[in-house]
Amino acid sequence: MLRWTASGAVPNPTTVQIRVQRSYPGRIRAGAPIPTRSMSAEEVLENIQYFTAGLRGPRTQPCSGLVLSGVGVASRDDTPAAMRLAREEGIERVVLHVGVEDLDGLELTRFGDGLNTLVVPVQPDGGILISAAKAITTARTSGLQVSANTSLTAKVLQALPTIARVLASAKPNTMTFTYPFPINGSEAAQAPPPSRTLASLRPALDTLDAAGIRTYIKGLPACHLGGDAHRLGKTGNRWYVDADHQQAEALMFFPDVVSFHKDESCRFCSLDESCDGFFATYLRRQGFPPLRPVD
């Protein structure tokens, strides 16, 4: 089923992300607007109902995946109830994005069987890194799938070997390194050229590979990754809900929140279907090679 957007027709997503809180520090920043407030418990439940039971019909498709995000979302009193409702309405996959503020004292038992995957931010700060490792170990022991993620800003590059060693011990199921999105000049100003990024990343990748951890790279195109193109982490589209964009007014992650760029030559790339593309902002900068098809 297709939906027409300013960028053309895109398939209707089968996952909805609900950003329940206004603040969301420590996240991988994309282009999502900052909502004016957090969502109430009632609004969260209403949106889960809308994207499940509300989309059951001959011309609509209910969601089977739910992502909950926002600062302190793991500590909200209503989060377990939201997960229970999601399960009752046919949601098969529930993903919880915890923030750095959730790491210490994270109580996973309160979610029962409602949670499938825990996404944990990993930062070079020593205290946060250790807290993230403990949360990952606890979640794995509880039988959850765990995905760790780190933003590849310039200040993170020198800490990558340390991050990799800690994660090799904690053993998340997957590790995703995400190239900074060009948002408002902040992460964009810290975005190192791809060649420097990949050179710094190589020792960390070797460590994680040796530990048996599946490792992905998002935000860089296949042609920039070279021999690491098999690590492409293509981004799946999803509905994006916050307090200002609810139910029928929800955004689509593509193209409302993020818009990747592809050149005409990308049509002839053997990895076109598995590659997001890149950002036109970066392609105009020195040190960023043009997009080219991979044979």
C-alpha cells in the first residue's frame, strides 16, 4: 500500500515510533522536530490503538512494530501498560530506546513479556560507558535482544577502541555505528570525512567481529564503505508520532524527518536496494567523494 508524499509515492510503514517525551538527549539526531510537550498516558494508548485497530481495513494496514522513545521513557509509570495494549492489538515487535538517564537502575522486569528489543546508547564518557555495558549485560541475561548504537562524531573516533573492548565483553546482539546527520550545524560540524571515519573505525570493527557481534554502519553510502559495504544498515521507514503529530497527523520518517540523497548513477549500483544514499549537504564539502555505482 502506497502513500503519496512530496517526494513521491512511498510504501505505508508497518512500524510506528512514539516519542512520548519532549526531551530526548543522547539520541542519534535526525530531522525530527522538537515537540512542544510530552505526551500523556492517554495519548500514548490512543495512538497505539489508532495504528493497530484503527488501521484494520481493506485500504489500510495495521502496524506490527512499535518503537517507544524519549528521555525517561523506560521509567514512565505508563510504559508497561502501553506495551500490554500493543500486544493485545497485534503488535509483534516492541522496541524500547533507553536514554543515558535510564541506564542506572533500569528495571526490565516491569515490562514482563511486552518488550522484544532494548536499544542502548553508547558514549565515550567513562561513567556512561560502564552503565551502558551493565544495562546490556542485564538485558541479555533477561533474554532480550539488545542493540547498541554510537554516533560517529569527530570526538568519538579516538574512543572507538575502548568502546569496542567494553562491548565485546557486554555482548549486545548488534552494534550500529551511525554517521552524524547534518542537523542545524551541530553534528554536521563534527562530521569527519568518511576516509578518516573508516580508518578510525577499523580496529573497533575487528574487535567486535572477533567477539561475534553483528556490526552495522548507518548514514554512509555503500560506495564510501568499500570493503565494509556488507555492514550497510538500511533504515526502515516508520510512522513518527510526538505530542504535536498524532494519529492521522503523524509524520513519516522518510521523507518528513530524514531525506537521503541519491544521484542518477545510483540506479546502476548493485547495492542500490540495500543503501540509503547520503546527504547532499556533505557531498558539497571537500573530502567527501561523490556517489558512484558499486559493481
